[in-house]
Amino acid sequence: MATPSTVSLITPTGLSYQQPTGLFINNQFVGGLNGRTIDVINPATEEKICSVSEARENDVDRAVAAARKALNGPWKLATPTERSQYLYKLVTLMEESLEKLAAVESMDNGKPINSARGDIGEAIGCLRYYAGWADKIEGRVIDTSPQHFNYTRREPIGVCGQIIPWNFPLMMWAWKIGPAIACGNTVVIKTAEMTPLSALVAAELIMQAGFPPGVINIITGYGDIAGSALSRHMDVDKVAFTGSTAVGRKILKDAANSNLKKVTLELGGKSPNIVFNDANLDQAVRWIHNGVFSNMGQNCCAGSRIYVQSGIYDVFVQKLKEHVQQLVIGPPEDEKTTHGAQVSKTQLERILGYVESGKKAGARVETGGKRVDRPGCFMEPTIFSGVSSDMEIVREEIFGPVGVIAKFETVDEIVEASNDTTYGLASGIHTENLKTAIEMANKIKAGTVWVNQYNGVHWQLPFGGFKQSGIGRELGEEALFNYTQTKTVSVNLGIPVV
Ligand code: NAD
């Protein structure tokens, strides 16, 4: 029998399960205090899947109070080894539920089932990595004189508000909770309104893993209501946000106007992806393709500004077009599908708006350029050529399967073009010449430079943005510095006051 805060569902892959629909506070699923709900839509069919509770300001208060109580209670007493064990247990449970989590993610987000499996695997890998860190967070002894004993402690920051986007729902969830929990914080995490389902399924695993109530709270709600309540909250010590640069600005202001909570931001990008004459052509075509179209282009680090050196430009464009046309567009649950639905009708319309803007500005559509003629939010993979640096499609993050391609001649020219952006999240360089690769890597202003690959994100490697692509780094050891604060203790061993 389903409790009122769960609903029986069958995923498009044919799996029957109970979907929690409440807010997850204090290890319980509860309805929102105002009784409001959000409809969750399957973007591949545009049909409603279910409704989930909508958190309002008073629900955020409840979740923050639960996180505070846990922080000052059982979580404070948990040893680093215990924190590690809770995370490892969660990892094991997620591995056992991988197929279910992937099926839910694919249904909710529109991504192909095979990609969803990959994403859940990434989430698991990330949590396992931070489980390993929990008992290795150490301070230092710093010698200033024989009469002093100085040491540093790395203490948790406290209650962390975390706000995530819809493009990689459970992966972003893992990137956020992994380091926060490893470091001894408690969290209130708000999922994106369009994709709340997988995190609620994972909430059941949190209970099974035995985390004390209130350590991880998950709320579903709208950004300008629940998200903003979290970033303005006077009892939240830190806010970690992944999403658009426009909302990132609001979060920073909310933090400044409330209690000056610590802020980390992972924001948008418009990343250059550069192919030199001496690149391995077939490999470069595949990596560029991956850089622009993976996750239907809904990828913060999408390498969607493609620059190709003049000696191979024509043959490259031809080969890329052939490769793009091999994408299998279809229902996300079909094992053969490699290109699923965009996350929502709104997002699809936004992408189509950019395509129109490109056409109006005089860019040439090499392939794609239309909505796919079938039900659901499907967009043709699209490449524009004949672009200039002032066009919207070259400057703005489209967050859809749209790449722009331009020709270049020299290293100096391409360095300038690459850095001619307010963003600085990622970049790709394709060349067989090590000197060119290193010179470019040094000159590009971006948080990540991929050489002869793209999208090589790994939980061991720091990830984040230069310029307006963000503040702070996620993943790797660096993320731990976002979730601890250093306390310096200096002990006088006997020097009298003068
Ligand atoms: P978004 O900024 O609209 O929303 C992201 C999250 O913020 C959602 O949970 C939303 O509810 C919430 N939000 C919205 N308004 C808010 C407000 N006023 N206060 C607090 N929270 C608010 O972004 P999106 O459309 O969900 O995601 C796409 C964007 O995310 C793209 O710009 C993409 O580049 C970026 N992104 C960045 C990374 C990264 O690591 N740098 C990763 C994934 C996505």
C-alpha cells in the first residue's frame, strides 16, 4: 500500500516502483505545509508523470531547522570513520538500485537510458570518492617558535543549502552532498523543479543507509521561492549553487543581503573547442561531436564554439555533418537511442529561438535547425557555419544541441577568439603537436582544458569556472576546501605578557 507521499509508477522501461513525492525532512517524506504541488512532466511524451510537494518558505525553515538540529546533535558526534561508512553504505545501495535510478532519471529528464546509466555510475563514483576522503581531512602543525604550539583544524562550515539544475539531476546531487557530508556538514538540497524524482528515490536509500535524521534533507520547489528562501536564510551557513549565471548573481546578492553565508557557484559556459590542421581527424570529429551533442547539448561545459584551422576546415565540416546525422533520435527508453528529448517544452522553445536568431543574423545551417517531427520535446542536432563573433548564437549559452563552427588560421588569432567571452568554464584542443597543446592550455582562460578529448570530467579532478562561469571548485580534493573552514589554534607554552 502506498503511503500518501508515494505514488505507484511504471517507468517507460517497464519497471514498477513506488515514487516518493513528499519533501524529505528529518528522514521522513512529508507534504508541503501549504499543500501545494508541482506537476512533473515526461519531456519525451509531454505527459504528466506525477506531482511532488512544493516547498515554500516555511518548509525551507523546517528543513533548515532539521539540518541544524542534526548538526548540533548526532552528526557532531559521528566520527570521520562513521561518516565514511554512511557514505559507503549509500554507495552500495545506489549500486543495487542503479537500474531503477537510471530508469527514473531517463523518464524525468528525457535522456537516453544508456546515458542515464552512465550518469548514475558517475554519481556513485563521486560519492565513493568522498566516502574515502571523510577520514582524511586533516589540519597542520605550524612551527613559529619554540614557545608556541600552533595547529589548524578543518571544521565543517555547518548547515549547507545546495541548489542544483536539471541537466544531470542525480550526478549534481552527488557532487553536492558527497563533499559536504564527508566534511561533517548537514545539508538541505533543493532539486530543480523539472527533475525532482531521482533524488527522492535516493532519499529512501539515505534512510536505509542509516544516516541520522536531518543530516540530508531534500526539498522540491521553485527557484525563486524555495531556492531563494534557502539562499536568503539566516540560519544557513553556506550556499552551493549550480545553474545559470543569471541566477548565480541573485544567489550572491541574497547571501550578501542576509547573513553573508559562504557561496560557491558553478555556472554556465560557452566553451571553445579547437581543431588544428595536425589533429587526428577522425578522433577530433568524434570528440567535437561528443562535446556539442552529449546530453542533447544541455551541458554546462558543452564545447559548442567549434573552431577549425583552415587547412582541414572543409573536410572537417563534411565529416562532422556525416557523424551528426548518425545520431539515433528516439524514445529515451529505447536502448538504441543516442539522442533523447530536451528537458522541457520551454527549453525546446528557447533553443528554437536561438536557431531563428542565428538564421536571421545570416548564419548557415549545415545540418538540423528544426524541432523533430514527432511528439515530445525533440530537437534536431544543429550546426551553424558562416558565423561571426557578434552573433547571439556565438556569444550566448544555448543549452541545447546547437554548435557554431568557424575557421581560423593562427595560434594568436584562435587564442583571442577563444577568450572573447564572459565565460570560462571549459575548452577543448585537438592537435598532435604537444607544444601547440601546452601553449594553448596555458593561454586559454578556462577552468578546464581538455586535450584530444572532451567532457572528460572525473570526480578526482577539480571542476569549475574562470570569469563569470563560477566561484570555487567542485570535485577533487579542492571541493573539500569549500566545505571546511580553517581554525587556527595558537598555544603559548610559557612566554609572559610584556
Ligand atoms: P537555473 O539557474 O535556472 O536553475 C538552477 C537551479 O536554481 C534550479 O534548482 C532552480 O530552481 C534554482 N533557482 C532558480 N532561480 C533561483 C533563485 N532566484 N534563487 C535560488 N535558486 C534559484 O539553471 P537551469 O536552467 O536549471 O540549468 C541550466 C544552467 O545550469 C546552465 O546555465 C548551465 O550552464 C548551468 N550548469 C552549470 C554547471 C557547472 O557545473 N558549471 C553544471 C550544470 C549546469
